Amino acid sequence: MTKKLFAIPLLAAAIHNMPLLANADEYNHRYKEGDHVDLWVNKIGPYANPQEAYEYYVLPYCAPDTRHHPDNEGGSWNALKAHSIGERLGGHALRHSGHDLIYPGATPSQSGVLETCTTAPLTVDQVRLFATAAEDQWFYQMYVDDLPVWGMVGEMLPDLDAAKGEHFGNDLSHLEEAVAKHSENGGEFKAYVYTKRTLHVSYNADRIIKVDLTSEPSSLTEVKTGATLKFELDVQWAKTTTPFHSRFDRYLDHAFFKHQIHWFSIFNSFMMVLFLMGLVALILLRTLRKDYARYNLTNTATIGVISGDVEEGESDAEEDEDGKPLMKEHQSNTPHATGVEDSGWKQVHGDVFRAPRFLPLLAAILGTGWQVVTLVMGVVLFAVAGPLHGEVHEERGEVLTAILVFYSLSSVVAGYASGSYFKLYYATTSAGRSKAASGASGVGGATQWQ
């Protein structure tokens, strides 16, 4: 019986880790020769408005003629990848591109693999979609081993056949010059789509380090009703010596991180803050010390008069550091004097334990504030500890997932802060006093009945 109970957790752990064992390369980013590398397509949308995003296959792209083709058994073309809640909130929708990338060995023998597909004759609606994408400068995003690449769908250009006949060259290397010249002449622009893309993949041993995607300008094809488009993807593998841990450095803002840190200015500002804090603390200490001296002198005189140790009118003339009397003469001769009259902000002590008008609302806001503080500190510490669990910019939606987790956990802090504050001041409210009075009267009545 004990062995069976011990086997249950092991079986649960094995079932939970079955996806990791089946697709280990998707998680540990390690490949061996002959492994299949998945190329995922993500969202697509206007370059000027990245927030306007659609799924990649909203455009009528075709399925590559590989083993992932939908006509083949077990084809995974356009299959949706499992996403975390952070990826969903980030708007990611990764689908399988259908391309079959094979990881090379010691020598990149798989270099130059060309995968093609041909669309059916385009309908009027499909032509309109491609024309909208070219006119609004739509761009798409792809992922190879969690490394993102971007590319443009098409361009709005003049008649390329006429442009090729001029001095611009058949390779369209001076395409921008041709477009500018055509625009000056007031010519008509047409929608063209890139049909050939080259994927450059650099690897180091069993790790993928760098991915680049280029669209061939010479492959621009005009979109017409009834025409067919032949899309090509040329996969180029190359070895590199760049280490795995620095493969995301090229995506960071190097111009920002290259700025020199002015440590002297930081130290100067820090010392200035310390000086100002010390000056304010000295002023407050000087003021509060006088007040405490007055209160202590008043309490001593009052206790002495009551106990008979000090007769009325016999009080030592205490003075402060400036030579001013701590108590006024008429106050020192009063047997039950309570000290000097406070004014200004010193009168706030009378309202310290008075409940605010909207106690539940203030308690809720206070708890929410503590929750936000806890949430921010938790996310910042999680990001700082990136070398321990993986940098937050290396995984899609990891920051959003961390925010959700810490938001849920910090609700405990919010509940405790709100509840303790409400409990502290509820007894001073009218409802709390009436409830306490009714409870006291109930206890007294029960005692009298007994």
C-alpha cells in the first residue's frame, strides 16, 4: 500500500512532463542533427500601427509542399501552438508555417534548401486583401526557436516591367529611385507582393543563435485577379561562434545601454538628498524636543501638586535652549494645568483615532495601494533575478504572466492592510460604538439576570 501511494506522485509528475519529453527541443533549445525545427508565423498588421494585429493567415498564403501540408496525414500546417496566458494577453497567435527545417550537423549540408508553394487563382476578395496589405505597409512576424524575425508583405510600386527597361537594372537595386521618379510624374501605383524570402539561420553546436529574414525585391509580383503566386522560402544554415547566452543582445537597445553612467552626478545628488533630510530632521527634532520638555514639565508639576510634594505656585522656572520659559506663569500656577495650548498642525493629535468619513472606501484604497506596491516590487525583483530563471525578454508573455501571478498573490497583502485599518477605526464610528454599547448592555443584562 505504501509503494502504491508513493507511485502516485511519480505517475502524476510523469504525465505532467510528457509534453516536455515529447518536444524537448521547444523548451531546452537544444537540437541534434536531423531534428525538425519549427517555423511559427505570428501576427500581421500595419507597420504604422502595431496594435492593429491580425492572424498571419488572414492573407491567402498557401501551404508549403512539405510533410506538414494539410493533404498529408498528420500535417501541422496552420496548427495553433499552445500559448500561456501572458502570450494570449500580449496578442500572440503562433501558427505553424508548414515549412520543414532540418537541423544540420557539423557541416551545414542542408544549406540552400528551397521550399515552394503555389496559390490557387486569386479571387477578387483575395486580391483586395493583398492590395490593402501592400498599401498600408503590412508586416508579419515569425519565430524560429523563440527568435523573432520580421518581414514586409508587399509594396505599392509603378509598373515594374517599365522600370526594369530603364537604367535601374533588372535586380531593382534602385527601386526607391524608380518609385520617387514615378511619384514625381504622377503615375499610378499597383500592389506587389514579395514571393521569395530567404531565411538565414546561424547555429553554434546544438544551439540556434541568430535568425534573419530577407525579402528579395526581384521577386515582387503584381497581384491580379485570376493570377497565381508562387511563394519560395530559401533556408540558409551557417555556423557561428557567438555564445547562446548572448543571442538576444541584438534585439536590445544598444544605443541606450552604451550611454556612460555619470557616477559623480549620482553621488552628488545622493549626498544632497542626505543633507536635506538631515536638515529637516534637525529642525523637527529641535521643535519636538521643546514640546516634549513642556509636556514632561507640565505632567511633573501636575503630579507633584496632586500628591502634595509641590505646593501651588512653587514650580521651577524651566527654560529652553533659547532662554524662554517652558511654561507661562499663569499656567504653572494652575494645579491641573495640561500644558501650553497647541496650535496649527500640533492639534492633529486630537483626530488621530477619529475614523474618517468614508472608512470602507479609504480602507479599500489603502489595501489597493499596498497591493500595487507589492506587485511592482515583486515584478521588479523577478526581472532582476533573470539570470536565475531566464531573462524576461527571452520568453513571450513572461512579464504579463509574472504580473498576473504577483497580482493574485498580493491580494493577500491588500486584504490584510484593508482589514486591519478598518478594524482599527471601526470602533470609533457611530456604528461601532452602538454595537459595542449593545454588546455591553447585553452582557450586563445577562449578568443581572443570573
